[in-house]
Amino acid sequence: MTQDLADAKPVTPTAAALPDERASRVAALAVAAVALVVYIATLTPGLSWADWAEGEMVPHVLGIMHPTGYPVFTLLGWAWSWLPIGSVAYRANLLSAVCAALALAVGVLILRRFGVRPVVGTAAMLVIGFVPTIWLKATRAEVQTLHLLFVALILHRLLLWSEARRPRDLVVLAVLLGLAFGNHMATLTIAPFVVLAALWVGRDVLRARPSVGLAAAAAFLLALTPYLYLPIRAATDAPTWAAPIATLSGFIKWVTGGQYAGQLNIFSAAAISKAAATWADPLQLVLHEATPLFLFVAAIGAATLLRRRWGVVLLGATLIVVNVYIYLEFTIWAERERYLVTSWLILGLAAGVGAERLGGLAERVAARVAGARARAVTGASLVLLLALPVTLLGWHWSVVDQSQNRSAQVMVDAVLDVLPPNAVLVTYWDALEPLLYAQQVDGQRPDVLITFDDTLGLQAAKTRPLYLLPIFDSDVAGFRSRFKLTPVLTVKVAYGAVVAPYTRQLLRADPIEPAPSH
């Protein structure tokens, strides 16, 4: 693959053709360390909102996350949650930071396969590490950072397989693909193309030794076994709303996201038309978060690779097109930029190659023009190379920094403090998850029933005091005819984000007595 994905002959680059392996490993560790220090400094200190609070809670209690289930994230998060560092929520947030930092480190190792020097690879990976799309995901419990790590590992292993055609590399690649599926179904947007590339470059080996392909297939299926966790857990004492997973049809619907089928039809004419009309949105995002210079250098890198390794460019471009198309269709979720992490990684790799190309040209020109001063010119170019990630670090810090964000904990403490014994609280998803965390992880107010199910809330309210915490007035429309709604508390809440800018009221719902008949 480092020569061309269309070249079926094993090509193992010589030591002279690649930067020093030890130096590259040191650079990878340095990138991970620098990124991790930054991510920890800006990490959410504890409880968050919505899916992020779910990611803090569910793994620790071995629960079941919303579709598509994310069993690998859940099981890894469970093991990680026992580290003796801070609160359970903090540990979950820290896991995201570690995954993002490791993904950047793997990016440096990938760039080594393209002949990029460690210092150049370091700068390129720190650039994408310090764009808000990646950085913000690394500040709270997020399945996308683990997905980013899997994508980086998959691309790295694909390169190794394409270079030497070692059977173990194909088996490891298959394991990584299976585990990536168990973490996030977004893997479906990269897996077919990675598999085709792997089959193509290794076609001679697979034709001569079919057992290699069979071993890889078996390894892939084995790596999917974490999905068994979902029906097994659903059959025990998991939340009642996850009970359908215990059936085959319910399991399939859950892990494929069948609940969202009516909201996301990516193959419709309307979806294609929308993508055509909004294709510039991700381009503007890249220009805003990483500057036009980054995009220019990435274009240079793509052009450089196109002349020597067109198969690599074809694969990268395909993954970006598919990734961006899905992003353009995911308008039903907040912070949809999270779905662009694959594109950012590939652009970062292209930028690394482009920076190496430009740096090489600058050094050759300096050697001819500056003579003895060439080393000083080279040193200056390296300083300029590192200027962009440092600049992005300063620009985006205040936007990304979550180190003082305790808004979810403030809301939870206020609401649980005012609720009477045995109360029923009906609320919306974003507030539900941190409240459930307080119950299931911290053991607060086990007497309170907290739900987003109106029917369940109304049923329980027949014998228990009922309270409502809505995000929209329409959320309580069905209660107004049967209950007198009285504000008892005003709190700041979040909706679709980690910040809490909205002021909402906790309402006590008292049954309206029917008028006496005459």
C-alpha cells in the first residue's frame, strides 16, 4: 500500500527509505503525552449531560446504552472505571482523552510509513488534536474518541499488511475491524473499503493460501462476540426499556439502529439533494477550525501521494466522501461534527505528507542558496512547522475548556434536594442521564423514580407525588388538563450540548379534582 494499493507485490520499505523507527516511536509517545496533558487540563471534572452522562454511568454499572448498544465501549469503560482516580464520571472522561491521544500517536506511526520525519508527523497530528472537533470529544465520555483510535489502528495495520503480506497483520486487521464494530456502527462507513483494499493487495497470498483468509474471517467473527453482552445483560436486571434486546428481532433492531430508520434515509433523492446543497459546510468547518494553511498543506500532501501511491489517495478520498456524506445527513443529532473524526484523521495524514514535501523543498533550496546557513534555515522552517498547532492551541482553548463545567452536578444536586420522598420525576433525555448517574453510581435518592416515559410516570403518579422537568413547554402539554403545574425550582439545563444555557422550571404536578356532579 505504501507503493500503491493496486500493486499486489509485497513491498517492505528499506530502513533507508523510512525515518528511524525508534525516533518515530518517541515522537508518537511525545504527541500522546502533549495531547493528553492538554486534554486533562481541559477535561470535564465530573458529571456531564445526555449521552456523555450515559457514557459515564452505564459502563460502571454494566448497563445497556442506547442503540446501537456500544458493547466494546461499555466493557472497556467498565474495566477503566475501577481506576482509583477521581470520580467514576471523571475516569470515563479521562478514558476519552487517552483514546484521542493514542489515536494521534498512531497517526505519527502511519506517517512514518509514508517517509514523514517524526518532527513533521508530530506537528501534523497535534494540529488535528487541537481542532475543536477532536479536542472537545476528548474532554468527556465519548464513543467517538475510541472510534478514532480504532480507525487509526485499522489504517496502520492495513499499511503493514499491504507492505509485507504477513498473515498475522491481516488477522490483526480483522480483529480491529470486529472490535470497531462493537464500539460504533460508524465502522460500517469504512469497513467495506478497507476490506476491499486488503483483499486486493493480498490477492496473491490469499489465492495461494486460502487458510489465511479463513483465519482472518474467524478472527473477525470472534471480535464481534462483545455483542453477546447485550442480550445476556438484557435478560438479567438491565433497565426495562432495554428488555427487547433479549429477543432476536429486538437485538437486531437495537444494534442496527432500527429505531432511527425513519429519521435517516441516506439513499433517498432528498438526502442526495441536501448533500449537494450543503457540501460546503464541512469545508467551512475545516477552514474555521484548522485555517486555510492546513487545507493547503493537506492538498499538497494528497498531490504528492497521488503521483506515487494513487491507491492510498483513492482509499482516503473515498473514506472522506462517505464520512462527509453521512455527516451532512445527521442533522437530527446535536454536535454532529463528532461524525467527522475519520475525515480529520485522513486530512491530518495528508497534511503530514504535504509538510514533509514542502519542508524537503525548503531544505534543498536553502542548501543551494544559503550555503553554510542552511541548517539555520532548516531550523527556522521547523519552528514555523510547529507554529500552527501552538496557534490552534491558543485560539481554541477558551472555546473547548470544560475544566470548570459543573453545570450537570449543580442541576442534579438542586433537583434531588427539593424532591419529596418517593417522588416521580418525568424529564427529558439530557437531564435524565445525569440524574440516573446520581442514583445508580453515587447512590443518591434511590426512593425517587426518574424516567422520560410519560406513561410510566403517570402510572406511578397514582400513588406518588409527581414532578416534571421539561425542556420544551410542549413536553407538559399532555399533563395540563389533568394536573395543576406549580413551579418549585428554577435550574439551568443543557440540550444537545455540554453547556447549560437554558433556564427551566421544575414543576410539581397536583391532580385536578373533578368538578362535583349535580
